[in-house]
Amino acid sequence: MEYGDFTLASGMKSNFYFDGRLLSLDPICSNIITDWILSNAMEQKVDFIGGPAVAAVPLIGSTVFHSFSKDYPLTGFFIRSDKKDHGLQKQIEGKLVENSSAIVIDDTVSTGGSLLESLNALKQNNCEIKLVLSILDRKLGGSEKLLDAGYKYSSIFEINSEGEIV
């Protein structure tokens, strides 16, 4: 956690910055997070795991790799904020099958705006989103928006009323 004056992706100001990539790119932390994701994937009986680029990509890769050794192979995908303007012009990268079910992961949920955009791209692909996961819920309304939109949501950590991670 870094403290100072930061602008979040939503444009909101914050006195701290949580960089989930420091956890998702650390071998011990990545293993712990991946086990948590896999447990949820097996419980939800999904075959796909994905999330928004860039923060979710290390988590997706780690989970896909780990899933094979757990005899529960998952296929990964990630969602760009916009379609590419070259090549195949895809917004969703990977072998996501239309009409499939998936878990969506992100490192942090703040206001939920970018995550909801990613979820809408999946809905346009007729995917059932069984669960949305994050490492940290900043408690800035994003998790409430996800729940209000009908998504099941869980995080490993959240910010309490004193601004501490619990």
C-alpha cells in the first residue's frame, strides 16, 4: 500500500494506492490468490476465468496454469476496454465460448465502472457470469453496484470505516 495523493481510474482522489499486481506477480501471494479463485471456480462449476486487462491478466494466467494440476482445467480470457482497431478487432481475447459460464476477477473494485463495462462485453457474448471476485474492495460503491446489477461478488480484503484493510 502506498500513501499519498492518487487519482483512481474512476477519476476519484484517494490518499492511498493499492497495487494488486504486487500481489499477483509475487509467487507466494499469487499461489494463495489462485487457490482461492480455483476453489470458487470449482464451487461454481465454470470452465472459464477472465477479467479486464491489465490487472486481471496475471491472475488469469496463474489460475489457468494452476487449474491443470488440480484436474480442473480452466480456460482464460481477458477483456480490453475497447475493441482493437487492427487484426481481428476483438474486445475479448482468448477462447471464450459463446453461451458459456465464467468467473470474472479483478485486482481492485472501487466504483465498479470499468468492471461493469467488462461484464457488459461478456453479456453481449451471451455469457453467464456466475461470480465476480477481487482481491480488494475499496468500498467506494462498486461492490454495491455489482450486487444491485444481480452479480454475486466476493473479495479477499476490503477497506473498513477507518480506512484499514481487513
